[in-house]
Amino acid sequence: MVEPMIPNFNIIPIKLPMTKTDMEFYIRFKILDSIAYPGTYKKFMLARKDQGVQWALDMAQHIHNVQNAIKELEQREHDLKTSQLSSLHIVWQHVSESNLPPVDLQLTIANCMISQKTNISCVIIKGKGRGAHPFTVNSKFAPFLYDLWIVTKFDILIKTFTRQKLEEIDPSQTLCMNDIVKALESKNEEIQHLAAAFFAAFRHVYKSTVYGLQALI
């Protein structure tokens, strides 16, 4: 957890809007929907859902849970904009719009623009564009910002993962779609690890944000 955002008093327990299982099914759906013509698998799944086929009903529910969870987090982020944590909203936007994850950030002694603490160990987040003013943020926020970047890049990271697996499975691009799907099914353990990592990142960001906002109530 990000310490500057979690006060030392009783807070209202929160329930996560999705589960690790939801995320695992979401990843599988995104993989299958991207290996053929875009949207083909989605149409197939929705058609089976309308027919009342159980696997499609379950898949659709898992997808809905993840999409709803992301929307809830976006609302929490919007709430930051008009709260005393509005400075976090500024950094949030910068990190989410960046193509690169916030890693190997330069350390310095400065004032944290989020917690307003002075003369503490901070990381430097460079602003976008030439001459942009850098942000200095308490170094304790670094894990939060990294997980935030992951959460905002779920779909892109899944596409990257899929592309890497396809290159391993079919480097010559000669396999038929049925064989590719079967080969991807053999990557079950890797998909589970990816889902666990994504879920952990979401849980960290969601809980930290909610607890931070609760502290202002």
C-alpha cells in the first residue's frame, strides 16, 4: 500500500469490483479476440450468449466484471480531481498517458507534490514535451505509480503478450487457427501468472485510491 494515502484510523472496508478469476477470463477473451480478424471471437461469444450457452454466459459475466471494475476506478480517479488529492490526479493523468512505465526513476531530496511533505526522498517524473516541468513525488509512491501504469495499459499489455506467444508458437506463420488456439491453451500457466499480476496491480491502485479518498471524508 502507498503509505501517504492511508491514514492511521478506522476506514470503511471495501470490496473489490472484480476477482482474479474475472481477470483471467478477460485475458483469455482478449487473446482469442485478437488472433483472428478483430471482433470475430466477440461476435461468436455474444451469439452463443444469446443462445443461452453456459460457457458464453460465464465469459460475458467475467468480461463485464473487469470492464465495470475499470470504470469504477476511472470514477475514483475523476473524484480525485475535485478533492484535496487533486495533485495526485495530475500525476495520474501523466503516468496513464505515458508509453513507458515509471521505472528507474531518478531520486532526489525535494517536496512531494502529492503529500506536500518537504525535504524528503522523492522520485522525479519527467513532464511530457520539451521544457515540461518535472514532478517530484515521495519515493513511497513509486510502486503505486508503476501498478497504475499497468492498470491503464491492460489491453496493450495483453496484445503484447499475445504477439510474443504467437511468435513462439508459429514463427513461420503456417499453422491453422485451430492449431494456434490449441497451442495457446498450453500456455495456461503463463496466462494465470499474468492474470495474478494484473489483479494485484488493480487491487493496489483501487484500494489505495479509495482509502485516500475516504481519508478526506
